[in-house]
Amino acid sequence: MKVLVLHRYFWPQAYPYAQMLKYIAETLSTNHSVSVLTTDSGSANEDELRIEWSKKQDINIDTLSLSSEKKANILKKIINSLYFGVWLIYKLLVSKADVIMVATTPPIIIAMIVRWITSLKGTKYVYHCQDIHPEAMLLGGNIQKGLLYKALYNIDKKNINSAWKVITLSGDMKKTLDERGCKTSHVNIINNFIFESSDKPPATTDKKIDKIQFLFAGSLGRLQNLSLLMNSLILLKNRNDIQFTFMGDGIMYEEMLLCKKEHNLKNVEFLGQQSLDDAVKAIRRADIGIVSIGNNITRVAYPSKTMMYLGNGLPIMALVDKNTELYDFVNKKNIGLAFSPTSAQTIAASIEELVDTLRKSPIDRQYVTKTAHLFFGKTPILNKFSAVFYE
């Protein structure tokens, strides 16, 4: 088939999904004729890398040049989005693709455009739902229930039902689509894969652990239940044998920093946004990776930091709803501890329990890595993508 992969960002841009699409496109090009629609990277060197890659892989890549949005105001971002949308409609109308792969960024509207055009032309599309909107926007406080929410909900329900195939990240997310009243016989569960590294994570050692290092690496946003997590750390402020490090940025950063200062949390530090290499180094120095998400978030998203931690041999502490896929996975596979964060006291007590457990019996990091690659390895995940693009 002729397959068109569509997204505003594409490798070598550093966004995780942009990086993933490179490998997905390469995998699909083994059996299909693949082309890519995206925007330029804003870097001459990166654009040259794209050109060399497209020639080597025999993948056509068509890019739109947009002005930089660094420090841009909202008007400029709106203009860029409209320009991209108009360009996209034209390209889709003249495209000879049999199948278009579209994601949930930007949410709902791009998939709606693809739905309209494939319906007009009698072609089909694969809808890759990395998040489920507008429910995710509602839980994140970006939208309120009302006419707009209802309209977006109904549009995306049509996007799901009209797709040739749908890909989502977990059984919990598929269940959400089913609860909408969507058909789900065409929904495939394929999670994100681990970005592999040539370096080996540290193995378990018998040395005494003087200080347990907890690490949170990722977005400091509303969906991560970070206010409750910080309240629990206040209860542990006198534990000099535990260190909590937050690496990343987001809307909650200032609030969390203020909490640290007001309560004099000496065992809490913030490193801000770091490069991927620095993040990996920090993961490999840490003893436990923190995955914290708010109530019902697993219904609409899956925390990608899970794969990043586990792929580098880091056991995880997951603050997540009980009886969810992530909760069961962590506890049943013995790769850390997952529990429902019902209160600050519950979280603090669970952290102390986990610290005691680690001192008595450290988790084998090689086992963690092996388990991660079994479920989230690049090759098995890409094989699943390849299988989707067949009748």
C-alpha cells in the first residue's frame, strides 16, 4: 500500500513521538511505499539529516516551513496552526496514499480533517491515539464540560468509528473508548517502545545503600498529582536517608518549588529541564523512579516515563489507581511498588515501606531491564505496528 505518515513534528526533532515516527516509518517501508508529511525542524543541520535519511530509506518526506514559535505569542501560534492546517488539507487532497496514519496531536481536529478527506476520496486512515481527547483535556483542566466539550466528544467518537484501524496504548484506554459507545473491534493495543541505549544499566550489588535516591523525570503538570506527592514529602522532611529529585519543567514547577522553600525540604531538589543524555544518567544513578498520575488518568493516557525508567533498569514506585493495567503490571512483575495514593499519609507510609524493602533486598536491575524489553522492546512493538497495516 501507499502509506502516508502525518504529524507536525518528525525526527530529528527531539519530541519523543517525533523520534518514534522515524522507526515506525522505516518499519512500514519494508512492505509499503511510505511518505511523510511534517514541518521543517528549524535547523539546517537537522533538515539535512532528514534529507539523507529519506534517500537512504527511500521514504519521501514533504515539509512545510513555519516560523519559529520560541517565545512566540498566542497569535503567532494560532497563525502557524492555521497555515499548517490549510497546507495539510491541500496535501491530503492531492495525495495518492491508500492509508493515512494520524495521531492525537493536535487533538481531534487533525483526525477530523483526515476523516473528511479519506471519506471524500474513498481511502482509509489509521488513528494513533496516544491520548484520548477531550477526556484528557477535561481531566487536565484545559476544558470544562459544556457545549464545546460535547461537540469535541462527538467529533472524536466519529473519528474512532470511521477509522480503518485504531491504535491506543493500553487496555484501560481501549475500555474508555468502549464506554463511549465506540466500536472497538478495530482497536489495537500497542504501547510506546523503549529508546534503546548501547550502555548497560547497573546491576544489583550487595553494597550497603546509605541514601535511597528517588527520581521523578518528566513533565511537572496537572495530570501528575504532584500537589499530593509534595504534601507527602513534607511528612518525610526529617528523613536524611532519602533523597527526592525532580527533573523537568511544567505548570506545577513554581508551586512545588515554593512548597520546598516554605517547608524547608532539604531532601528535595529540582534540576529543571535536562537533556535526554543527562536524564538517562540520572535514571541510572537513582534507586527508584517515581510515576505519579492523578485519578482516572490511566483511562486516557499512559505515562511514557514508565518505559524510560524500566528500560534503563530502574525499578518504579507508581502512584496510580488500583486495578489498572499499570498497577497490576508493576506489582505482579515485581519491578517496584504500585499503590493507590489516597492521602499524603498513605504515600509517605508506602515510601517508607519501599525504602525498608530495598535495604533488605535490592531489586535486580538486570531483571527490570529484561522485563521492560520483553513488553516494551523496540522490535516487538514495531512488529505490532507492521501487523496493523494489513487487512
